[in-house]
Amino acid sequence: MSRRSFDKAFKTAAVKLIIEESFSVNEVSVQLGLHANSLYRWVQEYEKYGDSVFPGKGSALFDAQYEIKKLEQENRYLGEELELLKKFRVFLKPSKKYDFNS
């Protein structure tokens, strides 16, 4: 069984039924065929992020997770570069016998 996904309009409409129309989470979950925990999470995200909720693929955390992943990759790359430079720093230091400032 594949995981169902919902777009921003559907999630926003479901949350507004709870917040603005004062339906209970259980009522909305039964009517829409959703698990109540999903609705609770959507309501929390809506209250936290407001109108900018559910970007990308419908998750409020999607953009933040993507940015974190990108920064972790960059951090790993820079760490590898630093280690390489540490190994070859002997070649980067000017030798005393070739000191041109004398």
C-alpha cells in the first residue's frame, strides 16, 4: 500500500475546518478518511508557519530539511578539503633555504 500524499489546498482546507469552522479533529478525520494525528500535525504546522505552511511537496519542513541536507554536504566537502590541506601543508610552507625576503 502506497503512502497517500495531499496537496497544500487540501491540507489548508482541512485545517480551516478545525480552526475556523470549529469542527473537532475527530469529526474532520472521519469525514476525510484521515488519521487524527495527521490533522493534529497539520494544525500545529499551520499555527507555526501561517500562510507559508506546506511549501514544496506539502510539508512545512520540506524546505528546511533540503537546506540542512545541502549544508551538511557542503560541510562534509569542506572537511575533506581541510584534511587534504593538512596532509600537504609541508609543501605549502616556504622553505628557509628559498627565502626571498633576505
